[in-house]
Amino acid sequence: MDTTLKALMEYPDINFIDDYTLQLLEANMLAWFLKKREEVTKKTITLGEADDRRLMLKAAAYYMFHGYEMIDRAGKMNMLKYSIGDFLENLGARARISRLDAAGSTATIRFSMDSARSSATGIPAGSRVSAGDGVFFATNEYAEIAIGETYVDVRATCLTEGSAGNSYGIGEIRFMVDVVPFIDSVTNVTAAEGGRDIEDDDDLRTRIYLAPDSYTDAGSKGGYEYYAREFDTDIADVKATSPAPRIAEVRILLANGQIPGEEFLTAIAEYMEESEIRKLTDALYILAPTVVNYDLEFTYWINESDRSRAESIQNKVNDAYAEYILWQKSKIGIDINPDELVQRIKAAGAKRVSVVSPSFTVVNDESVAICQNTSVTYGGLEDD
């Protein structure tokens, strides 16, 4: 879970019906019925489980409790911690925040000629190219190859919205769909990036929670980090720093520890410039974090008393170290901490762990730690 969202979820839990339950409502209705009947008739009775009167009370309690649940839900839909769907979007309206729509990925396409011409060669806006799989990219603007030149680079956007358009590596988009006179070949010189699916509730909730950071005009750390997150829901972490007066550096890390490429960084830099997010006195640089590589090597043992669960524990250990690797690379500036690894492996059921690598390493606010090589050895069963 994102650390910002985790902080929000640590606020006290609220229940608008004081943890009232259906069973308690049934018991209260039955007790009230018997008391009132005794007051009126001066007789004490009991109602068996199959008594029609008891069944009627239980049926009434069942539907009444639905009303209690709706009261609780209505109250929670007004609270950021619990709100979902359209209710959450209306909470966002208080901060003028709306759910981000899906968007197509972008790539820089090189249109090339075999030989230079004596006049400029135009590339119409909207010229489509493809990797040959039925997914099209269209140029964002008119471009032209200058006299004496043989190529021009122009950015294009995927016409299919969503993160699926991010799957094209350099050189894979190489077919012209719309023929452009004199153009002999096309290819993408950057990987396709920046496509996103419609924003989910957790990402929207995080942006609403961070919204107060955007209220300043002073170029604050929180402000730059908020606006960067607003650009794309695929951004997992943002770190804004100022290495010198009037210089702001914003580093971006994508989901699952993915390092953003040139296309993504260019797009977010243009967004923050065009949206007047950059403060007038700041030189703003949008960067990818520096990668600090480490190797993961450890041996673990399982208690003899856990022999019957040994296979299950081994599977849990595999999951635990995979989660550690993901945790380590999902946030900028997290120190490489073998204690965290040991804690996770033991929580999975291992008796003890001997870690060869990594050793504790400080990771600065400009870097992210990413595992390069993995070697895990199961040492077998040991006496408790």
C-alpha cells in the first residue's frame, strides 16, 4: 500500500451505528415485545424458535437492520477513508479534483526518406503508424522534414486508451497506416509510455488527501509531488528536492519499481510547464531516480516440528522475498535493509535466516534500490 494511503487508513475507524448487529436488534425487539405484553396482559410467556410471533419479529428485524446498514454507509460515504465510486468523486469536488480519464500512451516516431529533397516534406497531423497488430498511433501535430534533411521526429499518441499501449519497445512501431508521400520508413525511437487506465478509487483518494499541498504558490515540495501524481495514475512515488536555490528536481518512480523512460519524462515535464505548475522563479527538472543495484543471497532453515508444513513454508518464503524485492524498489530513497528481509522470511515460518547479501546501505533521496541477482537456498529442517 502507498505510504500516503496507509497514513490515511490509520485514522480512527468510524461506525455510525455503534457496532450494532442484527443479532442484538433481534434480541432487543424480542425483549421489548415480551415486556410490553406482560405489562398489558399481566402474564409472562416465552416464544419458541418456531413461534410465528418470534419469526415475525426476526423478519422485521432483518429488514430494519438493512436500514441501519444504509445509515452507516451513508455516513461513511462522506468520509475520505471509506468513500467509493461517485461518492468519492463528489468528495473530490470540494478540492476541485475529478477522476482522471484513461489516456493513450505516446511515442516519438521517426519519419525517414532514403534521400534528401530540395523542398520541405510535410507530415500531416494525425498520420497513423502501427506495429502491425491493429493498434494505431497518430501524430500529435504537423511536422516536416527540412530541405536537405532525411528525417524528422514527431510525437504520436496511441488511439487505444489505457496502459496496454505501453508495451511497445523501441523499433517495434514500423508500419505506415496512412501513406505519406516521399516517406520511405517509420520507426519509434522511444518506447511507448504514459498510457493509463481510468483512475481507481485508491489513487483518487490519495490525490484528494494530498490536495492541500497544492494550495501554495511557493513551489513547495508537497506541491510539486501532488501535481506530478495528478499527471498519471501509474506513478508510484514522487520525490521533490532542491539541490540549490531556485532549482527544483522532481524524480518519478512508476508502479512496481519501473523506471520512467524518455517519453514519459518528456510528457510530464510538458504537462507541468504548460499547466503553469512550475513556479516562475524555479528551474524545474523532471528526472528518473538513479538505480542502486544490490544482490539478494540468503539461506534459511525450518523447524523440525514444522516438518508437515515444510512445503507450505517454502512457498510462503518465496512469496516473502518477492514482496521484499517489490517493497524495496517501490519507493524512492528507501535504505537497503536486510533486517526487513529477515523479518519477512521469519514471519513466513522460517526458523532462522543467514543473509549474505544485501548489507545495510543508505539510499539517498535521488535513488531507488533494485535487486539485480537472486540466490535463495533452503538449508533444510533443524531441531527447534
